[in-house]
Amino acid sequence: TLQKSSIADRRRRRYTLALPGADAIVVHAGLVPHTPLENQPRDAMTTMRSLDETGAPSRLPGATGWAEHRDAGPLVIFGHDAVRGLQRHRS
């Protein structure tokens, strides 16, 4: 039988796609900066476009894109923020 942690991990992986050998991950919307992948909120991975004034994930196309606040981890390939255009940020 699957343990609860394994079930949670499988559910989370439905929202991301790892690219082995490329040190990259694909996600629809975004990842919350400074939050490990295993703790990412589903809403952030599916609806986030920016960070609000408190640094919380937001669906609105705010002034601060989440990607520019990443400071570590694999390359993240994402969509859901076409208004900002192509974003390239180094972590």
C-alpha cells in the first residue's frame, strides 16, 4: 500500500514535470519562491501570475513576477503569464 507521503507526492507531481538531465522542471503557472517543491501549493502551480505586496502568490498580473524572486533550484519553464512576455531570470 502507498503511504500518505507517497500519495501526496504523486498528487503534487501531477502539476509538475521534471526534465531529467536538464536540471529543469515544467509547471503551468509558477512556484512560490523560497518554498521547496514538496510544499508548493497547488493553486500556485496552476493559477499564479505574480506576487502581491506581501509576497503571497496572486492570480493577478501584478508588478512583481514570481520568477525574478527565485534564488536557487532547477530551471523552471512555465506559462500562464504571457502579458509579461518571455522571462529569463538566473537563480
